[in-house]
Amino acid sequence: MTAHFEFVEGATSDLAFVAHAPTLDDLFAAASEALLAASVENPDAVASSEQQTLALEEPDLELLLLRFLNELVFLRDARGLLLRARHVRVSAGSPAHLEASLEGEPLDPGRHVLAADVKAATAHGLRVEREGEGFRASVTLDV
Amino acid sequence: MAAPASLRRVGEACFELDVGYRPGMRVPVRVFGSEKLVGEMDDQVFVQASNVATLPGIVEASFAMPDAHWGYGFPIGGVAAMDVETGVISPGGIGFDINCGMRLVRTSLQHAEVAPRLRELVDALAERVPAGVGARGFLRLDETEFAEVMRDGAQWAVRRGFGTPDDLARTESEGRFPDADPDAVSPAAIERGLAQVGTLGSGNHYLEIQIAHPEGIADPALARTFGIDQPDQVMVMFHCGSRGFGHQVATDFLHLFLRLMPTRFGLPVIDRELACAPFASDEGRRYYAAMCCAANMSFANRQVILHRIREVFADVFGRDAGELGIRSIYDVAHNTAKRERHRVGGVERELLVHRKGATRAFPPGHPELPPEYRETGQPVIIGGSMETGSWLLAGVASGAASFWSTAHGSGRTMSRTRARKLVRGRALQDQLAERGILVRAASMAGLAEEAGFAYKDVDEVAAATELAGLSRRVAHLVPIGNVKG
């Protein structure tokens, strides 16, 4: 299985996606790609001129994924940065940890075709679960 | 899409689910609306409203307004009053766009005067009131001044010259929630909010030029008192909130409460979006203080936008905004929690009233209303889709049944994803133009999501609030120009 995601029909006022990956590290990276694809229609046009690192701890994996995505939402809305996770290291457990290296560039309306204004990743229907040999995450975005 | 079989009618436009409907309910669920609207509500309204009924300290009932639909944790259109000693405060009961609300502004212009300049007017409004993803306002606030915004709300804006004391008198709580404490707000939320004052936002937020046609006036005397006193009068309505700032405040505390609920608070997590804290706890009080900061930022935002609207009209028509008769009718929130005094079982109590997608609607004679509206009752603004129009209403005495709360909008009937599949933004823009509604949208996909067919019938919602005794209709307002986020 290679990491991937798809947008799915969500509840009435939101946008939802499901990500699939062979490992938790790849699952979190795929979720960051989904968030980027929700924010701009041409995520491939997002260059890698900016790098950042992120370290987070939450009581469980699902809250960790929620926090991770909400950090990306914050960086876009407050600092105008379109970022994706290049490398993620997730430690499952209680609490769960994450270390991520992010890359991307400042939002440029001339080159980036803006899509949804994602205001938050939500806890609604949030799941991180095993799927065959890999993992699957379900996330709803508030737009 | 079906109401539960155990939902029973208890009034002409009031339905109830008993406390036995689900385990753990402390109060019944009370749903206001016509048989048609309640029958068409999505089943999650009943699930979510009954979840809310299990929250500690809830008083009287878990209410759903006639426009209720699925939300995060609480339904949108949900009202819950909590005892301030034993009850909880929940970000999901307020809405993540804290103090999302409506402002309605009158002008002395008539449709015929505006029609030839409509394109110029809508273009200028779209330029001067930034909308859409990443919109930044014309103000560059530093943290010191943003702290004033958080503390003083619209009163900060008027001090800065963006409006008049009369605007404040015609704003809920005079544009300032007094319990705000900037120290309760995270640095991340402040950073997110610094450039967002004076921006409309995206999603279902909009700024609309509307007409009050004589045939749409439901109560001529009230309409005149509110400032609708000419045929085909031009009005301006806008809908927006606390932008990313409010969202960050809500997200910060949602994460905090989810960590503390099973441990420190000993509260079960029924639905993570229903995260909450005892209102009397340090964390509960801190969220309330931060939420009031976001509410104040939103009041400031709408006040600054009104100022920009005055500038645009003055530029386009070459006359002073005062000469054009531009005056706020009212600014009212529909995503808040407020400490209020209500009579319950004949005893006056202080309650924390959560209104999520629900509008406060004080009746005639309420002591907190400004003198202008003491006899009429509070103006209530129900925004519809850009195709169907909106309503101005007023609070009524029988609204005590819902802790003085009524509907806020028309409520979605389908997902954004589905709406986008059914219509393209450009085609919708052309269709609307053919019907005389000029639309400027920051995003064509976003425009498609807001198509009229994705919403309930606003006329039905407004009529249902009257039937349920929550508010009374004053005037129907029809759009001719729309700036969409």
C-alpha cells in the first residue's frame, strides 16, 4: 500500500477526507497532504523554500493527529505558510508523540489557486485505526 | 432524515423528546418549528440535542431552533442554559466562529437610485472589505492595540474613529462583553487575529445590498420604528465573525478540555466535539474570559466593516454617509455563551446561556434594551441564502420559553461537497445576474457551496419562529448585490 487520501462526503457544512498508509508516519504525512489539497487546488505548485520542525505530545494518536493538523492550519492562517510534512516520526502510546519536519512556502495568490478556507481540523468522526497491514485516518475539516 | 417516533407535539410549533429518550438525559429536548421543518431536520439534530441534555447543570431543556441542523457537538440552532455553579461551558455549544453574527444597516436610498451604480458599489465593497482565504484587513494592529480590541470590542473601534456612539447603542451588549481577559488567550490565537480585524472571511459569510420592498413588510409600524420608512429602500446586511482568531481560541480550549475531562474533571466524553469544563473551574472561567475576547474582536470586526461601508457609499454617491441616512439598525451575535438572569420555576437565577446558531431576542420592555428598542423588542436578523433573501424580526414576550432565543439563518440542507457537484460557481453567478443579483465571490467553488438549494427556505424558518412564539416578522429583505467570502 502506498500512502494516499481521498475526499469523502461529509456532514452538511464541512469537508472530510480519509487517508491510508502503511505506517503511522506515512499516515500523518498523507493527512498533511490532504489538508494542503483542501487549501489549494494545485498543491503540486507549492515549492519547498521554507522548512520548519514541529514536536507535539497528546494523550492519544487521534488527538495527536488533530493537534498536528491544527498546527498546520495555524501556520497557514497566521503566517501565510503552505506546508506539508516531509518526514514525520510518530510514537504511539499514552501519551503519543510526534516529530515532524515541514516544508513549503509562503502563500502566493498569483501562483496558488486557493480552495477552501480551512478554519480547523475537528474532532468530529476523528479516527486513526488499523486497516489491513496499514492504517487509516478519518478527518473532518471545518471550512 | 426523520424525526424520532418518540418526538411528541407539545405546542403549535413545539415538539419534545422526554428525558427517557436516551440514557443520561437530565432534561427533555424541546424542538421549535413547523411540522414541515421539524420533519425534515436531519436525525443528528435529535442525537446531538439529546447529548446536550446530558450535560451537567443544564436547566429546563436542550432546545433546537426551527433552523436547526447538524453541528459540531451541539446542533447549529442549539440553545442550552447552564447553572453557573453546577453547569459546564462547552466550546461546541458556542460555535467555533465565536460571535459570528449579523449586522443590518439602513440607508435613505431607494432601489432606483442605486441600480445604475450597483456594479460600482459592489466592486468597491468587495475591494474595501477583504473576503476569502487569507484575507487581511487594512488595519495593522500591534499586540498592545489588539489587547484593547479583545477587552473593548466595538467600543475600541468607535474610540479609533470607526463609528459613532449610536452604533454601539444599536449593538448587542453595546459591542463589548465585559468579562473578557486577554491573559486567557494564547499567543497563537493573538498572532492569528492581528491582521484579521476588518475582514469578512469565507464560507457562508457575506455582505449584501438588499431591498425592502413594500410587499415584504410584515409589520409596517415596527419596520418604521426600526428605520425602514421608504418604498424599495436600500439596506446593507452582513454576516461575519471572529475569523481565525475565534477559531484558535475554541481549538485551544477544545484540546485542553479533552485532556482534562477524563482526569481532573471526571466528566465522560460522549462526543469529543462536546468537550466541556465546569464553568466554576479555573479552566472553565479562563475559556469564558477568552471566548469574551473573541466575541469582542468580532464586534470590533463588524464595526470596522460598517465604517468601510460608510466610506464606500460616500465615495460612490459623492455624499456624506450621514446625508445618505446610513445607520445601523442592529448588530446581533448568534454564536455565544452569556451570563444572563432568567426566571426558572418562578425563581430568578443566573445562567450561562449557550446560543449556537441561535439569536438572542429580548422582548419589549427588557431592561437591557436601548431606549430606541425598549418598546419594540430587540431587532433580530435572520440571514437567508443569497437567492432567497433575509428577514428582520423582533423579540416577543413569549420568547421566554427559549431563554429569549430564536433562529439565526436558514440552515444547510446538504453538504458543501454535494452543492459543488450540483452547480458550478460561474454558472450560479450568471443565473443570479439574470435575476438581478450581482455577486462578487472570492472563490467560485465557495460560491457554488452557498447556492440557494443548499439551504432551507428562510421564509418558512421566519414564519416558524413566529408560530412558535420566539420572534415576530418585521420585513423581508431581497438581495440585489452580494460580496461573498
